[in-house]
Amino acid sequence: MRNFIIGLISVFFTTRAYGLTMEAERQYGMPKAEPDMQILSSTDIDLFDPVLNAFSAANPNINVKYVVASTKDIYEAVRNTAHDFDLIMSSAMDLQMKLANDGFAQPLSLPNSARGPDWSKWQDTLFGFSLEPIGMVVSTAHPIMSDIPT
């Protein structure tokens, strides 16, 4: 009996470690039993909805399943290959860079019209499509910063 309980606990924790906690899910395009494309993203559906609606309007026969998960869950799902997603989008660029450098991304050759600026791609495996402003507040009371003129 003890071995059975230990085995059950091991299966539970192993299964849980590879699980993906989906925060939200929505399908676009013609309803089908299996989607043509599956996207796993850390971007909220409401923010990406206009893009997927426009894609769906231009390609009504393609069914797209869009799933939202945390950046940690996305990283773990890809790292453990516990997913069937065609496209992964995450705001955690450090984790995406690690996955690409560890061989979990396939190169994609884009036409020149869709390439974007050179700074927005990494080895044709990672592509950035947004800019985020950053603000920094530095205290001049810090010893390193005291030499900087104000």
C-alpha cells in the first residue's frame, strides 16, 4: 500500500510539473474539431483580439486557437515539450532567448516586407514586434551616482 501511495504522489507531482495552466482561450475563424494554428501567448486576449479578428477576416477558413498562460508556464511547456503550439509569444524575452539558444526555436525566413528592423530579430528565431517605454529613477544619494552632475 505504501508503494502505491508513493507511486501515486510521484505521478501527481510529475504530471503537475509538466501541466500548462491556461488563463484564457479563444478560437477565431471557421469552427473546426482541430484548429489549423495554435498560439500560446502571455498577452491578454483583449489586447491581441483586434489582430486575430483582422487575420480571421482575411483568412476565414483558418481556425486559430489562442491560449493565454503565464510566462513561467510558457517556458516550462516549451522546455518540457509538453505542448502542440505552432507559435509561442511571450513578454519574458530572457526566457525566450534561453529557449532559442538551447535549440527550442526553429528559424523562420520572412519576406523583406515583413522583416522589421534588424534590432527586432535574433538569429531568425526570435522576433520582437513591440516597443515598451522605460523610465528610470536614480537617487543621487547613492555613492556611485554622486559624481554625476544634476
